[in-house]
Amino acid sequence: MRYINKLDIYLRSLPTAKFILMMTLISYIVVIPVVLIGFFMNTHVGGPEFEDIPLVLMILIVVVIGPIWETLVYQLLIIRQLKNRIFFKRRSSLTILISALVFGAVHIYSIYYMIYAFIIGFLFAYAFVIYEDKKASAFWVTMAIHGLRNGVSVIITDIELLYQHFF
């Protein structure tokens, strides 16, 4: 627990750009166990299929529209609505957990992907709460983390598809 508190203090102290980059990096690190479990159980984690969509449209949907929509619904609306309730006012951890549970629950590609999305949703909600506490652009910071994460995933997926096509 001490390390988590130190990490929290460190992340809160970062300038916004570094915070966005660090949270994006962390979002890849924390899902490694889920990916490894899927790999060793010979199960694909799953996720949306965009193979037949032109790259420009895929980037628009996955890097811009999706993160804006999902940040609006699963972080801004849920967290702010919960924080308006007396019970949740001083329970940020619970609002983060609920936001993450809903985020994970709607990503129904597979049980592994739901767990994967829950973990990532937890990080997005955490980032949102941090920037709400700072009275800063919680929506845009969270959307940037989400968009950057999705953008890197699109690049990795495209490289993988090119590799499969040529080799």
C-alpha cells in the first residue's frame, strides 16, 4: 500500500503532459497479466474488429470519437453524478470503482476483455478524479490518455496485420 501511495503522490505532482504519457504507459503495463492469462490459456482477449475499415476512418473512430464519447459517459457523467450524492462526496475510490465497473461491463467482447477494460477504466477514472481535484480539465486529460492509448493500439494492430500479410 505504501508504494501505491507513493505512486499516487508522484502522479499527482506531474505536469499534465507527463501525466498523460505516464498514465498511457501504465495503462499498458497493468493489463499484462490479463494478456498473459489469455495467452497461456490459448484464448484471444478479444476487442473490436476494424480490419475492413479504412485506416483514416478507424483512427477517427478509435482515437477521437470513441475516447470523447466514452470519457463523457463513463467518467464525466458517472463520476460527477455519483459525487453529487452525499454518500459518494468523500468516497472517490468508490466512484472510481463504479466508473471502472461500468466501463468494463460495456466492453463485452469477452470476459478477458471486460477485465482488461475494467483495469483501463479504473485508470481513466483515477485520472479524471485527480484532475477534478486539481480543478483542471479532467475531461480533456482523460480523453487524451484514452485517445493516445487507442492510437498506440491502432499502430500496434496495423503493424501486426502488415506482418501477417507479408509473412
